[in-house]
Amino acid sequence: SGRRVGNDESGLYPYLPVSGCGKSEPFQDELGIHARPAGIMVKEVKKFASKITIEGNGKKADAGKLLAIMGMGIKKGMEVTVTAEGADEDAAAAALEEFFKANF
């Protein structure tokens, strides 16, 4: 189960961190997922014990691995789902929600 967060009705930011289940949102950053924000995201993800994954463009990756994220080829308008599962999933989901608002 867990807590659903990041469901922005306006669609202005491209995230949906969830706990255990999810809905996708369109990615909005013009450049897609590129090195600088992906690197910052990896640092954020590593703060948590939960398993955090990102899905999009027909691929799924560990959100704590920079090259895996970059290799997904996420571009503007693609659907992206971020999932956090584990002991601190609610805290991880809330932190990633804020991260995506600020960076993508």
C-alpha cells in the first residue's frame, strides 16, 4: 500500500513519486533527463534505504544509478513513473516530489 503523492492536477511538473503503485505524468523538461539534474537525483535517492525506480520510454532503471537513468533516453512529453518501496518509502516519495518540482 503506502501513500500516493505528487498528483498535480495542473500537470505542470513531470513526476509521480509513489509508494508501491503509480500513475505516470508527462515529463516537462525541454532537455529531458540530462547529466546535472540526474546526478543530483542520484544523490537524493542515495539518502534513502527504500528501493527507488524510474520507468519511462519502455525502460526501467534503479534511480540510484546515473548511467542507467541517462541511458533511458527520457525526453519532454514522455510518461515517467518513479516508485519508492521500503522502510522509508513515504519520506523518499515526498523528497523526490520536491526534487522533481525543483529540477524537472
